[in-house]
Amino acid sequence: MTGVSAVVLAAGEASRFGSPKQRLLVPAVLERLADAPVDEIVVVEGAHSLEGLCGSEPQGPPVRVAHCPDWELGPGASLRCGLAALGPACEAAVVVLADGPDLSPASVARIVDSWRSSGGDVVVASYEGIRGHPLLLARPVWSDVPDAGLRVRAARLVRCDDLGGPGDVDRPADMPARLS
């Protein structure tokens, strides 16, 4: 079986939120990823330390933190740090955002299954025809991630409408009640 890892982007400043939202949201994202078909999880930190949040999960794939000193360059820089932390057996990375606490493990499975059956360098979950997360990035394109991220990169969309979106917590009012 081909090695697939998850990269959780959690390096941003969280300026709109007003405090390090990653510390509140990463545990929920890791809980969701514990049920996803990934071999390991790398959480990318930058502006705020995530020490103590990762590595003691009772179930699921192993989790570790990678520090990105260049996080201010943009999400692509954080993604490059996460990809660099993955081992040589990993052939694809599933990229998720730390501020998406409603991530469906089934959406991860759906894009991984689609990649395994149909290939593609970038395979992205879509919701109502709109490109979202998670996304899968195959190893051959890891060396060409722009600072601005992968939105400009052509991708094959995989419908995940029936699974619900991962959420997007930008401000305290966006926080799901279960996490408040």
C-alpha cells in the first residue's frame, strides 16, 4: 500500500481570532484524522508553539510537530516545511487546515481512494462545486509549492458535498459550540 501522510497547517498568526486558535483547534482536527487513512500526521507550527498538544494521542497514527521558521511567507512556506518532515516512504500528503475542526475522516478517505484509483498530482475535496479541504498532493509536485499556496494549481475535484465541509474558524464567533 502506498504511504500517505497528513500535514496539518497550523503555523499562522491567527490575528483575526485574537489569540492562538491553533491551541484550541488542533486537538479536534487530530481527533478527526485519527479515523482517516493516513500513516502519520505532521502538524506545522510557526507563529505559536504547539508544544504539549501533539504526540500523546491514545489512538490513530503517530503525530509530530514540525516548526516552520518561514511561516510569515505564506501557507506555501508552511506546507513546504510539513512536506520536508515526511519520510521517503510517503508518496502523497493529505493537507488539512488547523482551523477546520469539522473535517470528515470520510472526505480524507474519499480523496485518497480517488488518487489511488485515478492518479493526479493534486486531488481536492469540493463542496457545492467549490474547491476546499482536504487536498492531496502527490510527491512529484512537492518541490514546486508557491508561497501563496496551491489555489493557483490545477486540481482534480472530488465531490464531498454529502460529508459536510471541514469548517473555517477565523474569529471567535466561528468556533463550534462543542469547542467553546
